[in-house]
Amino acid sequence: MKGGVALGAGLVALYTLMISSADGITKLIAGSYAAPQLFVLSSAIVMALSIGFTRLTSGRGRLREGLRTSAPRAMAIRSGLTVLACIAFFNAFRDLPFADVFLFIGLMPIIAGLLSGPVLGEPVRPQVWAALVAGVIGMLCLMPGGIHGVSTGHIWALTAAVSGTGSMVAARYIGRFETNALAQVFYPNLAIFAAMSLALPFVIAPMGLADLGWAVAYAMFLFAARWVVVIALRLLPAYVATPLMNLQFVWMVAIGALFFGEVPSVGTLLGVGIVIASGVWLLYDQIGTAAKTPATSHGKARPASA
């Protein structure tokens, strides 16, 4: 159990590096293309990779079985929430400065804590709430100016945070019924592909070879990140995993400084320090709890009810 927590934390850290790399590529090429074009292309590549890896692990003649899910209703909910999160984050980033959107991303651990109790039966202890609040304070330090007034962009950002967290909680719920991580990568991307294809004819633009290469790299990072995070969410409670995901801001600071010439302010460095401290606190608390708790089953519900 203790080793599983450590492995889950390591996978979350790897996830944050890969998803930050994907975000960096998005920042590089997003100004030239509409979101549906990038989402359709990347989702198609991610689905192809999911099918390819499934064939390698399950055999060519067992593709359908390899992508079968034992929790179809929960998978449909996760897929719908993933599509909503993609649309909401796109609109939030379009209407708001990055820092304002990041404030709402910082609220995701709190949302995960609120959802984990009723959805997953994982009550959050007081010391964990304290760590979550510390993490949000750290996020606030990243944007000392704060948010001035409520706008449509803020509503989109809140919608993105809630739906994105809901998708992660659904991933952990599905992980109680099955170990097939690739199914959790394939179906949400299938939903994104289908939804974004509706808008693609209205926004498609010619794409040069260099940008096409960046789009492929984006999809590769996205595929690996989503595969890794599904496995991590089987090993860690959602309210522990999401604060650790704030390590993404550390990678963002590094990528911004190295590739975009963005020098972090003192407030940014302070916020990152608080975020890291809160994540380490949560990890330490979870490892201590795991060491005191005997290994038991999850008390899985029947997949038919998922």
C-alpha cells in the first residue's frame, strides 16, 4: 500500500511534466489555429495510439475486448465531462488572462475533496483540508492582482474546473471496476473527436509541416499523460492527486523561462513553494494513513450500477 502511494505520486509528477509540455506546444501554435482543429487532430492520434497499444497488449483479434469497459455509464459521464472541460477551458483561456484561469485550476483540489466523499466514499480529514487550503493560498500568490469583477470568462473557468475535476473523480471511480487504463484514454478522446468534428468545417485552416509536427508531439504528450494519470488515480485518492498536480505550475515556470523568456516574479516563486509544500504534506499524510491501514479490498460495487 505504501509503495502504491509513492508510485502514484511519481506518476502524478510525470503527468504534470507531460501535460505542461503539451500546454507549451499549445501556447506555441494556438494563435494560428482554432481549438477544434487541434482537438480533432490530437484526439484522432490519441485514439490511434490507444488502438495500437491495445492490439499489442491484447492481440489483434481481441481489440473490442481490449477496449471494453465494465462501467459504461461512468465512462459516458467521464467522456461528457472531458468534452465539457475542453470547451470550457478553451473559452476561459480565450476570455481571461492565464493567471485568472489558473486561480480556478487551483480550486480543483477543493472540488475534488467535495466530490470524493459522496462519489467515492473517501472522506477528507481536517488536516487534509488544511493542506488543500494552503495549496489554494499558494495559487493565489501566483496572481497578486486577483480577479476584478465577474465575467462570462470566470463562469467558463469555474465550469472547466468543476467538469475537469469531475472527470478525474470519475476516472478513479471507474478504476475500482477495471484495470484497463487505455479504455479511459480512448473513449473520452472519441467523445472529443466527435464533438469537435462538428465545428471543424467552419474553422479549419491549412497547416504547415512544422505545425503538423508540433500537433503530433502535442498528441503524443497528451496520450502519455492521460494514460499515466488514469493509473495514478487508481493508486491515490483524488483529493491527494489533484494538489500534487499543482506541480504543473513548477514546470510551467520552467518552460516559460526557458522557451518564452518569462521570468517568474517573487510572488510566483512564493506561490509555487506553498503549492509544493501543501502537496508534500498531503502525500506524507496519505503514506502515514496507508501504513496504519491493513490492506483491504475496495468494497467494489457491482459494475452494472456504474
